[in-house]
Amino acid sequence: MSVIRSISLILLALVAGAPACSRAKPPSTLTPVTIQLLWTHINTFAGYYAADQKGYYAAEGLAVTFREGGPKVDYLTEVANGTSQFGDGGSDELILARAEGKPLRAVATIYQRSPVVFFTLARSGITKPQDFLGKKIRVAPGLAPTLHAMMAHIGIPRNRYMEVVTPSDIALFASGDPPVWSAYLNAFVTEVELAGYKINRIYPDNYGVHFYGNSLFARDDFIAANPELVTRFVRATLKGWTYIIENPTEIGALMRKYKPDADQARELAGLTASLPLINTGEEAIGRMRHDRWLGMEKILRKQGVLNKPLDIAQVYTLRVLQEPSQQ
């Protein structure tokens, strides 16, 4: 039996053992809940879309609204100020936000491994971070901490390379200026490869940066005041991710509701690239470990990215995942 199938069966069995409220007919009045996404609608959020359209949120008494992120949206602040009840975004950014005083806390980690990758044209000869010395590096919003940690790990300070912000433009990438790009493996990287370009991939995980990817998070006070709602939201979300892992080819149909012009081939390719990062076979979907969070803090602190005092145990909570209905 495959690892994906084994974990999926376990999760489905746990969901089946959840309180009756999750299996009963959805109430006539649903509680509105909003989740702020890191980016615009893309396969990164496939499990949430599945939970919405397959009725898992409704079965938990929730009517979920998605708010798109993007380069001009401070998705962390949108949750911190109460505009949205939940958010989905980078775990390293969540650590830094907590150190800055934002009362945000992860309730589940969706990407057990980070989808962040640096890439270059195959013909460029740039195949490792040491080759970034003196180069322009396109840093997508939210990915700077990973770049800084990776470069510091190999002993290259920030003043020895240049960070630039550019749109996700294939022609610009093909021009070679800037020569180094950062992006999510399941997003622009996939688009570039589908366009026929041969690329070199540089994974931060190979250079001492072992990060969780996207995590689901909420405000401290919201979690404390609404423990049952948070549990129901997480339960439905993980069920959605289990569904899409078993049925990845449905991503195109699921996305039409939120992005009618979505390129189905691109979204499927991106999701396929993501699955090993979400369902690693090492941890159940959504699970978190203290040692992994602590390791991320140590990396960020060692590389000078994190300078302020922080209790890493305040960045996440295992309470929701330890509920009997989530076990």
C-alpha cells in the first residue's frame, strides 16, 4: 500500500471518528469565516478549495470566504488586525512576525517541506548559491528570509549580492536579467518549465535551511475564544487536503470557482510538484513538531535574520491537532 494511501486512510478514519457535528446535516445557518491567502488563487491552496467545494466546511457549520494575497497585500497584518480569522503563509515569516509582536500562531502546517526554490537558466552556469556572488537575485515577496539564511549559511553577506523585485514574467527570466530568481516550486517555476525552458534548481534545503512551508495560522485571542470553531476549521481543512492528494487531477475544476481562467495544465503540474512536500510519509498531514520549529528559529537566529527575543513555543499550538477528533 502506498504511503499516500496509508496516510489518507488514517486521516479519513480519524475524521470518521470525529464528533457527530462534523457528520451531521449542515446547519441552516453557517458561521462566516474568512481566510487570508499568501498569494493569488493558485494550486498552493488546493486543499482549502477542496474542503470548500466538497462540503467539508459546510458540514462543520462554516461558510468560508477566501481573500487573495499578492505582492501588495500584507497577509500577516490582515489576520493580525482581525480582518480575517485565519491565514495561510510562510512559516519563517510567521516566526519573524511573532518576534515583531504580531500575536499570530500556527494551528497546522500544510507544507512539511518548503516549496521555495532558486532557479536559473541552464545555460547560465549558475548552479549553486556560491555562484550568486555579485549577482542580481529576484526575490519574490516573502522569500527574502530564506535567501538571507541560505546565503549567510555559506558565508556570503547581504552586501555581496543585489536583491530586486520583478513581476513573474517569462520573457524577463529568459533575458537573463536578473540571472537568479526565487519562486515557489509549484508556481512560476512550473510555468517556466512548461514554456520549454531548461533550468537549474537550487534548493535551500541542501544548504542548511530546513524550513516548514505554508502553515495555517490565526490570532492568539481568536484561538482562545473560539477553540471549537478552530478545531472544526482545521478538521475540514485537513480533510480537504486528504481529498486533493488522492484526486489531484480535480484541481482545474476546483479552481474555476475562484479563478475561471486558470491554466489547468499549469495548476496540475504545480500541484503534482507540491504533493511530496505536503505528504512526505514522515508526518501526518498538518502535523507539527517542536524540534522543527526550534530548528527554524536557530537557523534564522544564527544567520542574523532573527535578532529579537522570541519564545518559539508561542509561534504554534499543538492543542488543535491533539484534539481527539484530530488524532
